[in-house]
Amino acid sequence: MNKLYTGKNPVVIVGNGEFPAHPIPLNHLKNAGTIICADSGADQIISHNFTPDAIIGDMDSTKFKKEDFKGLWISSPDQNRTDLQKTLDWCIANDVTEVTVLGIMGKREDHSLGNLHILAEFSQKMDIQFITNYAVIYCTQGKKIFSSLVGQQISIVAIESIQSISTVGLKYELKNEPFPPACNGISNEAIGETFTIESTEPIWLFINHLN
């Protein structure tokens, strides 16, 4: 893909999942320097009075026509990659190293699960977070410190069997424990303004909004 990106940070990607309604994802959208839509995410953006700077995908879902769109139109018909993967591929090709992804969960459970695996794929290549109406979602491996609020629900989900995971700053601590892909990491709780997770393998981390 050609390097055509001349936009401003922060970069926000919008899909065709559940559209932001909570103040946290909405504020990211309102403060975006560049809004990139994955295919029919553009239709959602326009219907909520936002203007996309770029549309990327196979263009089989959006009602937009190239001749009617004044922004950057990147058509990629490859059916082996989803529109979100194509959008993130384009970002990496254009040296965009940090993105927030909205409107990518909800509506269809199969798409939501697939998108979580895309989060895992691209977390190895860039700084990426999903923000929904309910949580901020990361994929993380190794040792990392996260910001939190006292009483905030924190859920840890193993993508694969974890040899060892430790936490500091959560109500129910883990100390160099094996951790299977199961539900036993759901609904932990932050006890301070930060917490630390160290994991030998990748996990999905859900930091749920307080309200």
C-alpha cells in the first residue's frame, strides 16, 4: 500500500459494530485528529454527524460512492482479510503506530470474537486499544502498568494457556500462577489508581467503565 497518510493524531478507527454512546468512547471520537472508517463504519459516522477522513475496505457494505466522498478512499478487495485488518494494515504501512478502535464490538458475536483476535494480532505490531460502551480492551503480554480507578472492574481472559501470571493492585491477586483460557479471571477489582500485570503469554484485559 502506498504511504498516503498526512493526517493528525490521535487516530481513531470506527467500525460497523455498536456505535459509541458512552462518554468515554464518544470523547475519543470528538477529539480525534483523524477518523478512519472500516467500510460501512463510514455510514455510522455520517448518521451521527461526524465526517470520516478516510474509508478503507472492500467497499461491499458502505452506501458511499467514491465519487461522492471527498476524503481518502482506499479500496482493498482481498477477501482473505477483514476490513478491520485491512485498515490496520494500512495504518502500519503509513507509520501510524497508535490507534483507538471504536464501534467494533456488539451486534454480532462472531464478529466481536474475531475482532478480539485481530486485537491480539495487531497488539504485537502497534499500540492499539478497543473502547466500547462498556470497557477499554487491550491485549497485553509481559509486564505492564495500567491506570485505573478504585473499585473499577478488571477482567483478565487468557487467549491460550498461561505458564505464569502475576498481578499487583487488584483485589484478587495472582502470584506466578498458571492461568487457563477460562472464566476464572472475570470481575476482579482495582484497589488503586494503577495496577500491574505480568504474563508469560498474551491475555485480553478488560478495564470496565465505572458508570
